[in-house]
Amino acid sequence: MKKVVKFGGSSLASATQFSKVGDIIRADETRRYVVPSAPGKRNSKDTKVTDMLYACYAKAEADEDFTPQLKKIKERYDSIINGLHLNVSLDNEFKTIKEMFANHAGKMYAASRGEYLNGIIMANYLGFEFIDPVEVIRFDDGENFDAETTNNILRKRLEKTDKAVIPGFFGAKADGTVVTFSRGGSDITGSIVARAAHADVYENWTDVSGVMVADPRIVHNPATISVITYKELRELSYMGASVLHEDAIFPVRKANIPINIKNTNAPEDPGTLIVGSTCHQPEFTITGVAGRKGFVAVNIDKDMMNSEVGFGRKVLSAFEENGISFEHMPSGIDTMTVMVHQEEFEGKEQQVLAAIQRYTHPDVLDVESNLALIAVVGRGMRSTRGTAGRIFSALAHAKVNVRMIDQGSSELNIIIGVSNDDFETAIKAIYEIFVETRL
């Protein structure tokens, strides 16, 4: 048995949290490879170390004195070291960081130091080998992650290493230039390490006991999902569920390695197991419901649209040439709707509409703004009759007007469009009908 464990920023925000993490790792000898994030907030008024680094580097980039900011960052790490009674100093590392900041090493380098320094502390605390991601996580010259090169390098390194700490969030080009993933990218590093190590399980430790059926900011104390498939999680993550970085799914999915979302502050909780496929029957008809606000619907009506070859391509080319990707495209015989992000669309609205008019000569072309998209996801929906009917009945009862419906061919999800103002009401209504009343 071999496990890769990743711990988020809230799990490593202080010496107390570090101690909890140490107990978790030492409680299971199979937890051999550890991926730490940078220290997060210790309380609601605190600042994440990554944000402190960005602010500090902004001073350096403007050729202003950044020494006070850098000193505060060092104090954060020293408080962890002293709280754990470790005999380790980061003086040399901070001397190097100061020089690199002064020489304008770049925002990616600055941001990466949070994980890098926390990794050094973690390795010393556990007595594990420290592996610098610069040596094993590879990006190409265009700053795109090179999955196969990384897997080959990292696999060979881990074959010679029984236990190691590999900081999350960053890697480097072949010339050593530091490149970071997007925020939350330590999840991705954990997934990459799990694939390279041929791990049996990738444990992702955070401050919640798994993936929730709905957003706890909308639904009070929502149920936890016990088992979810990669495909289901991908749908929920894309629509706003934020427990795991959506790009973290791909490396382990390729290797069919399950992910276990666990709670650092409640390690006895089973959490959520994310798998490729399962015969495990979901507790509810739906696995989860999630959504996002801020969409626009571009509606195109034209008689005999269905018989016009290439009509859809012409419509989508109007968006493509303006650099706008579409989210969903429900259609009828003589109608088509293209859903796009309002923020992206607003600045190029007239160019897109003019191009659609020019390419397709529609009978009617109009725009609806301030819409929200909600994804109702679940492998159990395929075998349960009347799921859509119950969704729309619940929404009608809650006086929510449905503006758009789209169902994928896999029958894994149903996408519903509502106004931004009805978003929270719709989420609560769907949760209530499937989870609280279990109809």
C-alpha cells in the first residue's frame, strides 16, 4: 500500500495545525509522499502567505522597499518552526528570496516560495527527504505543463526515495525558470505525484470532511457525498464546487487512482472517495448540485435552420473569432441558444452580434443577461424515472422561472438556466426535493 497525501493551506497555517498533520502522517506508514501548500489563514482576519508574497513582490517590482513585508513573512514561518521546536533556519532561503525579488525574478517565483518554504519545514519535521519541484515538475517554454516528461522524471526519482516531501503549486522549465499552476494548484501537484508514484490512494486533506451535495454557503449543513466518480466531480467542479482543483482530476484519472478528500481537523471522518467507476449506489438520486452566476444567453431564431448545412458552425465562428468560448448550446428545430460568460461577452457584444447577423441572417437575434447556470449531477439519474419532472416541479413550487434546459447525452447531468436573482432559491429547492424529502 502506498499513499500520497496533500495538505491545504488551512491545514498548515500554524504550528498547531502542523502538529495535527504530523500525527495524521505518522499514524499510517503507507503515507509516504507529502505535498504541502503554503500557510493559509490562521483566522478570518489573517492573510494567506501567498497573498503576502504577491504584495511583497509588488513592492520589489516597483523598486520600493519591501524589507518590512518580507520580514513579516519570515515571522510567519519562524512562528511555525518555534512552535514545533525544530532546529532549522530559513535565513539563507530568505536571503536568496530577497536577492531574487530585488532582481525582479517574477511573480511566479514569488508565489512559489510559500510552498517551497513550507516544504522545507515539513521535511525537517517528518524526517523525510525534500524534493524541489523545480527538479521534477516540468513546464515547456510556453509555460504549459509537460505531463509525460514530468511523469518520467518524477517516477525515476521516487523509485529511489522511500519517503519525501514535494511542495505543491509549482515546477520549472528545463532552464530552471519557476512556473506555477493556477491558484489551488497544489491539488494538481498531489495528483501528479500520485500518478508517478503508482500510489494506491491520493489523500487530499483540507478543512471539510469531503465533497458536499450542495454549497454550504447556500444550503445549511448539506450532506456529504460518500462516493463520487471523476466524471461527476468534473461536472460539479466546473460549475463551482471548489473542494478540489478541477485540473487535479486528470493525472490520477489516467492511472485510475482514487482520491480521498479528508478533513485535517476530523481525521476519523471517512470523507469522500473519488473513483473512476463504481457499483456503489448513491444515497440520493442526485450526487450533487452546483452552479454559477453571470451568464448571457444569445438567442437565434430562423425558419428552416435545421436544414441549413453549417448553420451551427457559422454561429460559433462569430464567438471564436472574438476569443469567446461557449458554455452550453441548447437548440430546437428553428432556434439555437448560445450560453457564454457575461464578463467575457460584454466588451465584444456588438462585434459578436454583427458577425452572427452577417453569417446567418437570422429572423430574430436577441440577448438575455444576468443568468445563472445550475448543474444537477448524478449517476443515479440514469436509472431513476421522473428526475427531470421532480426538478422542475420543485422549481415551480419555489416560484423559480426556468429560462433554459440542457441535458447531456450521458444522462449524467441536467443544466438549468435561471435568473441570477433566483439562483440560491433554485439550489435550495433542488436540494430539498432530493435530499431532505428524498422524493
